[in-house]
Amino acid sequence: MEYKLSDFVEDGELENYKVLKKIKGDLKNPKGEEILEEYPMFIYKKTLRGYNPDTNGGTITGQMCGKILKIYPLKLGDYVYIDENKYKVSEMLPRIRADFKEFTLEKTDE
């Protein structure tokens, strides 16, 4: 791999966050299933990258970004708990020459 997560993240910056995975139901289990797991991730605030800053100082409210190793099965639609707040994975950006993938989280009240 050309790029490693350790190039971007210092020791001690990776934290374990709880991830809620919702599995849709099928004929055998019509209600579906919810699985709660913990994965080490690096999560940071998303900033506005544009010409028109918004009124709260150029940050996008309710959105976070993060990096996670490819070996962990984080997918679109999963929920990540950060300080008792629930965020939904809204975008996944796999990196071809890296051992990690990037993602975007949006705050949700579901």
C-alpha cells in the first residue's frame, strides 16, 4: 500500500466507537436484526471548502468525517455513536492505494 492510516493518524488518536448495523429482514427473520460492534476509527469535524462561508464560521453543522481501516466492515447506512449522539454513515470513499477508507457522517435523530 502506498498510503497507510498511520501516516495520517498519530498513536493514540484512534478511538473505539460503537457501530450499530441494521440487517433487513427476510423470510426466516422478518423483523431483521441489529448488531452493535466497536471499531477503531479516527473521526474529525468536516469543514466547508467553498467560496461562500456560512454564518457559523465556515463549518458544516451536523457532519463529521472519519477514516477506518479497510478490514473493518463499515458500510453505508450504519450508525456510529459519538458522545451519545447518533450519526449515520452517508458516504464511503474507498481509497485504491491505501489501507483505509474515508467516510462522512450525518447527525440523525432516528
